[in-house]
Amino acid sequence: MSTIDIKEKIQDYLEIADDNILEAIYTLLSSNVDHKIDIEAYNKDIDESLEDYKSGNVYTSDEMKKMVAGWKK
């Protein structure tokens, strides 16, 4: 089934769906959209991490373990 066919079927179902079904569909769709990655923020984080790495602003695994151990206290 093509995407166009699926969209048409969904529109047909929405016309006859009761309130509970509509609310369930809305909840499903909105939760899916709300959890998508903000690609611009993700790319910014990656760029910043790369700059830190290039500038030598990195930690060894032992240094990180010590830092994390200090946070747990």
C-alpha cells in the first residue's frame, strides 16, 4: 500500500471514529512527534564536542571515573 493510500484510509477512519479512538490516535501521534530529536541542537552538541576534542579539552577514562565517583557522593 502506498503512502497516499495509507493517508486516505486514515482520513476515512477519522471520519467515523468515536471520541475515544480519536483521543488515542492523537496521543499516539503527539507522543511520537514530541520525542523526535532536535537535529539542530544535536548537531550543535556534536560540533562543540568536536571542538573540545580538537582543542585538547578531553579527559582520560580514569579522570572520568574519578569525576563520576565524586558526583555519586
